[in-house]
Amino acid sequence: MFPQLLWASFAIAAAAYLLLFLMRVNVSLRLVRLGWLAEAALVSRGLALTLWSLASWEWTPLVACVVVAAATFYWHRTWLVRARADEFCERISEACRGLRLECRYQPGGLALVERQQMLLLGITRLHTRLLLVRVPSPPPRSKVALLVQWLAKQYSGPVPPIPIDLSRPS
Amino acid sequence: MATTFETSGHIDNTPEAVIAYVADPRNRPLFFPALKAITDIQGEPTAVGTSWKWTFVALGMEFRGRGRCLSHEPGRLYSFQTDGGIQSTFTYRAQAESGGTKLTVSLEYEVPENAKAKLPAGDRGQKLREEEARRALENLQLILQR
């Protein structure tokens, strides 16, 4: 019974995460986080091997988790973003102006130029409100790193945060 | 009792440019690491008396409140206050220094009893706020350097 419960709970968590992402706008789904979930499932099942040996049907979820973990590790800088392409690009251009960072449109995304070095923020429109964004890997102390941090705040994960209004008395 | 904290650093730009940049609340989410958004700006963004809504993100929570500009002396000083559950006053002072600017950021804040349960408090809370102010200053150095 335990293996069924374990696989089912991880499958439900992944489905809920994906569902939340599809239901909300201006959020992002970082593929690497699905990979962490797959890794957590593999580790949990591995730890339980001493108590429950592997049943033949378990090879399917096991292989699926290995594939997801490997694929998302490879695409660890890839995000799915629920936003319109024009709005998304406009907000980034505005942020670049605020950061005094040179930014120009080019096929495949936005070119970010800092200290004569060009990094590409890849943007592919998958649907009306669904984008595939490939975030560059900037040096830690750079304006592009600040832009990536800002992007992560504006397009946070799909799980809604707990809102706390401090302007109201408790 | 109010807690105070001060940090300063050199910025390679003029005092006028530095104060003009920090005085515009729309720039703040770009250099304040935990500040997600400034919305609902009531009035001319950099003017005294202008207010806005702010959203901070920390520990999986979103804290919201209002802020208001207290004083703005171009090239010299800018200060604002956050109202509501947590009262804090941020003051930016700029002085010309070696062809650039010495920017001093002072933070004075008080966490009322009724908000302590909602916010990181004690030494941990203080360290978080001080670290935030330090990183904001480092980010300003990076953004404003010529």
C-alpha cells in the first residue's frame, strides 16, 4: 500500500502545482522545481526500499521521475511564464530603463548588453498567455543579475503567497 | 522602542542623480531585494506628501502597507515613511565625495506589539532588515555607476 500512496501523493503534488500555474496569471513555473519534486519522489522510494521491494509496475513512475529530473536539470534556466508576450516584454524594457541597462529586441528574445557583453533573455510565445523564457546566467554582481532577481519577484511561483496587510490593525 | 540602523557607501555619480533615482518610488523594487512592487502612487512620484502601496515578499509571505514621502531636497536628502502596522522611516543623505557621492541610508523602525506575531522579530528580524538595507545600497552602487 505504501508505494501506491507515495507515488500518488507526488503525482497529486505535481498535478496541483501545474494546475495552479494554469489557473493564475503573471506567475512562472520553473521547470527545475518539477525536477526537485521528481528527485524527492525517487529519494523517498529509495529510502523505503528496505521495507518495500520494487514492484514491476513501479518502473513506470520511476523511469518517468528519472527522465523529468534529468530533463529539468538540463533546462534549469527555463521558465514557463503565464503572461502576454507584449506585456512581458514591455515590463522588462521598463525595468531595463530603471536599471540603466541596454536592452533591445532581437529574434528569439531580448538582448541585454552590459559592459560590452551581450546576454540573451530568450522568449518564445507558446500560446496567448504562455511563454517559454530562457533566463541568462549573468555574473553575480551585475545589472542583468538584478533584472533576473526582479523578474523572479514579479513572476513568482504558482503557489499563492500568504498576504499580510500591515496597514490594517490586527 | 524604535530601532535605528545606518549604512553608507560611495556611489560613482552626482548627488543630484543619486537622490533623483532613490526619490522615485517606481525604481525601488529594482534595488530593494525583498520589495516586490510599488503601486497606487498618489501624486507626483518624487514630491513630498505623495503616497503609495508597497508589497514586500519574505519567507513565502507578502506584506503590504502604505508609504509616504516626508522630505525631498534635490541633490541632498530624501526620506519616506511606511505607515500602518510597522512604522519605519528611511532617510537617504547624499554628499559630494571624490567626484562621486557618499550616500548614507538611515533606517528607523518600530514593530508594534500587534504586528510582532506577523513579522520576523528580535535579532533575526533586525539582521534581516539591516542586510536588506546593505544590499539595497550595493545595488544602487551598481545601477548608478557611470
